[in-house]
Amino acid sequence: MEPRESWAALAAGGVAGVCVDLILFPLDTVKTRLQSPQGFRKAGGFRGIYAGVPSTAIGSFPNAAAFFITYENVKSLLHHGSTSYLTPAAHMVAASLGEVVACLIRVPSEVVKQRAQVSPSSSTLRILSHTLYHEGIQGLYRGYKSTVLREIPFSLVQFPLWESLKDLWSWKQGHVVDSWQSAVCGAFAGGFAAAVTTPLDVAKTRIMLAKAGSSNASGNVLAALCGIWRTQGLSGLFAGVVPRMAAISLGGFIFLGTYEKTRQLLL
């Protein structure tokens, strides 16, 4: 990729990330509280629906920018000399590496945000200082493995599906898709990926919200999934699936549509 294309990917990704995270924050709060071990009402119900939004506002731009600059550069690198049937694999690898890099920024922001969402009476700054004082930097990265293990399967489904739907639509109409068409493809891809990866999202939420020293605080995703299955069954594993699908479908529309439009304007 040329430097101009890299800067465009970085800026467009950052703008898209801020737009989608702030617009859909209330749905994300509802989803987190539905997945919380203390239950929806005790976690705050519909009160303080924007609790934790400062953490998201600060982390959204660098998180999304890091993902897209990695995704576009790796995709460009892998496309050189590759055959068409290997294109989905290139998208999968690029998306996976993008998530690994982005999660270095996303996880601390997510930990503070989710703890604020289930404790609406506490400020974001207070939760941050409390986490650092009692758990140190590692406390902010609790759930890194579970987040990566959620995001990689999600991206393995979403991004190849998004790219394939765009290619199919482009072929059908005889020209490259417009940004709104890319957004529609993003909505379908995101909603489907959200549904199939919900159990991993529930496990990630439980690990991030677990009290220090508890079994879930160790970050063992398989143990968290088994614990949820034993106590709540299938409904527990898919807690919050409806708001998650709604948020990510709408998020995919806004996120990927905004990304394409902003990138086109910058190029």
C-alpha cells in the first residue's frame, strides 16, 4: 500500500469506529447488563445507559484505526501474486492480525467501559483508578485472550462475508458498489457473525466483570463457557444475543459504510 492509502485507512477506520461506538452505546450497555452474572436489573437495568461512555469515546478512534491500517496493509500484501480462490483466506488472515493489534487498545477501554456499565453509580475515572490500584496494568488487560478469541472468529466470518457480498453485488450491477451498498453488506455480515459468536462474547463479559481472585478472573475461556452452560444452559450462552445482533447489524451498516465513504473521500 502507498502511504496515502495507509493514512486514508487509518483516518477512515478511526472516524467509523467513533461513529458506531457512540451511536450504539445504549444497545451495548443493555447487552452487557443482560450478560452480567448479577442479572440485568441488579446491573442497572435501563438506568445510566451511557455509563462508561468516556472510556469508549477515548478508545474508539485508535482502536478502529489500528484495525483497519493493519487489515488493509496485510490484505494488500497477501493479494500480490495470490489466486482468486485464495482471496477469502487473505481476508481472514488480514482481519485476524488486525484484531490482535486492535485488541491491545480495545481491551483496557472495554474493561473500564463494562465495569462502568454494570456500576452506573461509579464514574469511569474512579473505576480506572480502582482497577489500577488493586490489579495493576494486568487488570486492564484481563480478558485480552477471551477478547481475541471472540474477535478472531467474528472477523473470520464477518470480513470475508462482507468482501464476498460486495464482490457479488458489484458483479450483478456491473460496477463497484457504492458506500451505502457496502454498508448493507456490512449489516448482513455483522449480524450473522454476531449470532454465531455470542457465547464467546458472554464468556468475555463474565471474565472482565469477575471479582479479582475468582475462577473467572483467571481468564480461562473454556472454564467460563462450561460454568455458564452448567448454571444457565443454552440460554445463558446466548444471553444478550438479540441486542448484540441488532447492535452489530446496525453497527456493521454504520461502521463499514462510514469507513468506505470516508476512505473514498480521502483518496
